Amino acid sequence: MAVRIREGLLWLNRWEGELTDHYRRGARRKTTAEQDQQLREYMDGHPFSNAEEAKRALGIDASTETLRTRLKEMGYNHRTPAVKPKLT
């Protein structure tokens, strides 16, 4: 099997040199810093609210899943409240 010298050197450089991951940009954020701040203030004022309610109240044009991600980044955790039987 014949391999050109140029092609062999190309493979050799790849093998010895650049085996690291390159920076990948990824997708742009759907929410602005201002919207993130509004979301934080809303959640501080309404601690039992969820991402769906915050989206409706603030009018943010992003998916509910995106808002959940932002809330996780801010340190908010989603938990389903316990359902307790009524005593009376």
C-alpha cells in the first residue's frame, strides 16, 4: 500500500500534536442578563412559584425548560411539595 509522504506527515502531525479538544462556542443564550435579573427578583419575591408562572408573569420569550436551567444556574432547586392529609 503506497502512502504519499505529504499525507503521512499530515497523519503524523495529527498523532503527535493536536489530540486536544478545541473550544466550541455552543448556542447563544435565549435570555439576556436583564431578563435573568428579573427572573431572580421574581423568584425572591415569589418563593413557591415555578418556571411556568415566572415565564407568564415576566413575559420572557424562551422555553420553560430554558427558565428551569437559568433557575438551576442561580441556585434554585425544583422540588414537588409534599401532599399532607388534612387534619379536619
